[in-house]
Amino acid sequence: MHDSVELGQASVQGTLDGAFLFCSACEAVHRVTRSDRAPIYLPDGTSIAADDLQEFRAAHRDHDVRLLERSSDAEMISQPRWDPMCRIAWEVSDGRKEFIVTFGRIDVETPRQYSILPGRMVVEREFIDVDAETLHQVIDEALPNAAPLRKVQALVDECRRLASAAPFESVEPLAESREDPNVQLACLPDGVARALQAEVVRAFPSGESERLVDVIDGDLRREIPILRLTRDYRIDTR
């Protein structure tokens, strides 16, 4: 990827959508989006034509402007994604150097502001936990008023033990937690599901174990995400 880029007007709607332009001389960054040319509306309802991309190009016309694109799925986010005040950090690259771009608002009325610094995101810790409340509900629905609470809790504990020992990469996320976007939700991977089924057969009578084995194979392995995947990053600027 070239150090300096030349942008045609058509690029805004094309392959550059979502990429970042970085002026290394001014350490300024702009994200190319389809809303760059959205008008600005005044309190009286009238609108003013705007083109954020062209403004950035004009301000940095004679500078070294680099094209940066997201280089990994690594992300740091301060609060729920639906919150307009959330701050997000991504890892981006020009093909040779890595940068961290951070964006967010200072208040809900202002557009997002972008900042950038050299660096990369490093995994600090990653772990898998079980949504015990949801798992309890699934078991209760499969065995209404049948299994003793101690046996249900023992099964939940065994599920947590098996999940925590599973390789992080073996679990495929299905969705993002609405309350905490740093947490991904997932169903049981095959290895954990099979081990949990073996524990069910060992610990529960045949009638109960058959129902639980079916629930694990169907609901918990395919439909109901009871695992919570957390991967925490730190920024390395060395």
C-alpha cells in the first residue's frame, strides 16, 4: 500500500468506504463514510451542503496522506455499542506500520472525533464463562420440578469447568452481549457438549438424562448461547 494516496470523487462511494485517511504531518485522521456529503441542518430547518472528505483533502492537500484500513478484529469499546457516547479503538495499518485509531463524541450533539497513535493491540487475557442463570432455566424447563437443586448446580459447575478449559478459538461467537460489547455469546462447542452429555448420563436417571442429552445436543449446542467469551486487550505503543 502506498504512503500517499490520490482520491477520486467516486472513491467515497466505492472501495474506500469505511477506511481512514491519515495525515502524518498533522497527525490528523478522517474516516471515509457515505455520510461525508450529508447536509448540515440548522435549527430553523434549513440545510447547508457539506463534504467532510473534500474538507479533509483541502486541509491536507500538500501533505503525506496515507490510507489506513482495519488490520484485525481487535477492538476496545468503553460501553454498549448503542450508546452514542461509547468510545471505540481499532487496530489499523497502511500495510507497513500499525496504528491505533480511537473515536468517540464529547457530547451527544457533536460528531465523532478521531485520534491516532502508533501501536498495536495485544491480548491481555481471554476466558470463557457460563451464563449460569440461563443454563439453570434450560435445565428447569427440561426437568420441571424433577432434579434436586444440588444436582442441577453440580451440572452447571461441571459445564463451567469444561468451558473454561476449552481452547478459546474452538468456540464460535454467535452474537454480542447488548450490555457489554466486549463479551461475545456462543453455544457449546462439540467437545464440551459431548463431555457434558457424558456427565449427564453418569449423574442423572435414564429418563432425565435422555431429556438433558437431547437439550444439550439441540438447544445448547445450536440455539441457546450460554457461553460468554471475553477477550481483553491492552495497547502496546513500543
